[in-house]
Amino acid sequence: MSFSKSSQTSHISVETYTRIDLSAVELLREKNTVSHTIVTNTCEGVADCVDACPVACIHDGPGKNTKGTDWYWIDFSTCIDCGICLQVCPVEGAIVPEERPDLQTTPN
Ligand code: SF4
Ligand code: SF4
């Protein structure tokens, strides 16, 4: 299975990516040791990222953040660093393309 790229952007399209089979996801998981991060107090709980994530590693957090909104967090151990969540998130700065446990509250 190979990745195809959108003819209009250099990013892998969400539509294309969701058709990747499980073996490709496992391969990505083995190759990537880094993760994306949701900035807890910037996230507004829109949850567009949740349905877009191909490995279901984005979860809702308890209570509200300092903005008073719902918030989500990424399971660093499961994230395959694909970047789709960052592409679909409508809130500027809510997701950063690196593993930053200092920015994300991660419930135990
Ligand atoms: S990270 Fe972005 S898309 Fe995901 S819940 Fe927060 S605001 Fe919504
Ligand atoms: S980078 Fe990919 S795997 Fe990681 S949380 Fe975002 S959508 Fe999910």
C-alpha cells in the first residue's frame, strides 16, 4: 500500500489516508516515535480531530480547560504522527506537531 498525494497540496488528503489498511498504520506506528500534542488550554473542544484520527488516539478530557471549554488530549503512545488532526483543527495553535507533555494535560 502506498500513499498518494493530493494534486492540489503537498499534504496527504484525509480521504486518501482513511483508506490506508491496518498494516500500513502498524508500519507508521513502528517507524514514528514522536507524537502530536493538543494544547489543553487552547483547544476549544470542537472535536473535528477525533473523527479524523486514523488510530483513534484522541480522547476527551474531564471537566473544562482554562477557557471554560471542553478539551481533548492525544495518547502519545498510540499517535502515529500523521498530522491529520492538525489539518482539520479549526482553532489556531490548538495542536502542535511535536510531543509536548508540558502543554497537554494527559489524564492517567
Ligand atoms: S484539538 Fe482542535 S479539533 Fe481537536 S478538539 Fe481541540 S479544538 Fe477541536
Ligand atoms: S497526528 Fe495523526 S495519529 Fe496522531 S493524534 Fe493526530 S490524527 Fe491521530
